[in-house]
Amino acid sequence: MSAPSRPDVTAIITAHAEGPLVGLSLRSMLDAVDHARAAGATVELLAVLDNPDAATREAFAEAAGHGFRLVETSYADQGRVRNEAVGEATGEHVAFLDGDDLWSENWLTDALAVCRTDPGRVIAHPELDWIFDGSSMLAFFPDQLDPAFEPASLRVANAWDALCVAPIEAYRDHPFSRRAIADGYAFEDWHWNMETLASGYVHRLVPETVHFKRRRAGSQFTQARANRSLPRATDLLSYAWWAEHEGTNRIDG
């Protein structure tokens, strides 16, 4: 008897104290899942609640009826929560959504199509983030294979958001680093982008996709910015490493 096939993607929502707002994110995820399934993709649904408050736990009361598997943790560290989620996932790819953010309906469908242009090596990112609530702005991202993209720019600024679609092995081989804002370390997504790029993964854009990201006062991101935190050390920050790899946008790890 042959082993059961893996889902094409595990769609993971992480939440802690979003309360009723998480219902909008759940609806957004389910719409994107329906779109992907209509296009023939198989999707596993996973919700990871980290130290959830009562309102957030209540918002997930009917999630199992929509096919979600629920896991609870108590890390108070988004990177560790995502690592736990990857350990629970069974899909060929993983797609993360934070509990107060939204996907465009075509996100999973089109991101999987981009990932399949170079199976096992592509990490797919939305064309832009629409940031709202605590601030209002559009953030546009680069495609690693664009001749104008300079990989060394990651030494000074993050190029991509954490809410991407990536092969599950990218997360297993490069787990998120622990956040330690009091010690000056954060931005585990920036660190992960540098680690995966340096190992040979290729960060590509998915045209005509958008993530809607809520920016609230008191978030871990705003705390890290206020503390002037930095990502942890990685080869990409080394001048010696760049002396060996300068001059190419794709790096074979």
C-alpha cells in the first residue's frame, strides 16, 4: 500500500490576543483556501494559539468545523510559535498568516504556482503589503531575480515579510531564531530571509497579490524597533562571505 500523499500546502494561522479581529483573518484564510482548492490544490488547515486570551479562544470555537486542527502553546515568541507550527505541519509547503492580518483571495493559488517554477527552491512573497490601522502605507518587495536587486541590501534592511509560502524544508532546515528584545535581538523573519537566501533558496514575488497587515501599538515589531534591536548574526553579514558570492542574485547553497 502506498503512503498517503502530502497536502500541497499547510495554511497556518497564529494568534494570541486578537479577540474578535481574528474572525476576519479566519474568513480571509478560508476564502484563499477555497480558491486554491477550486484550482486543484490540497490544503491542510492548522491554527496555533499562543497564550490565547478568552476572546481569541472563543473566536476559534468553530474552527474545527471548518477543518482546522488546533494547537496551543505558551511561548510569547512568534518565532518559536512558528517553529512549533512547522513541527505540526504535514504539507509540502507552509503558508503563514498572523491572527490580525488578511490575504488576497488568490494568494495561495498563485503563490503555489510560483513555487512550482523551481520546485523545492522558491520562497514566494506577495507583491506588496498594505499596512493599516496603527499606520497607513504600502510596502513593495523586490524579486530576487530582478537584475536591479542587490542581495547585499539585506545587510542593512529586511527585504521581505514573514508571511510567505515556502517549502516546508526551508523552515525545518532554518528554524526561526529566538527573540530576545531585552538583549537587543529580534527581527527573526529578517534573519530567516538572510539564512535561506544564503543557503540557495530563491525569493520570488507573486504578481497581483497583497497582504493586508494590521500595525498596532505595542506589537512585538514596534517594541523591537523602539529598542533598536538587530537580527542575530548570520553569514550574510560577513564581508568575507560576500567576497565569495558578490555579483549574483541567485546563490546556490
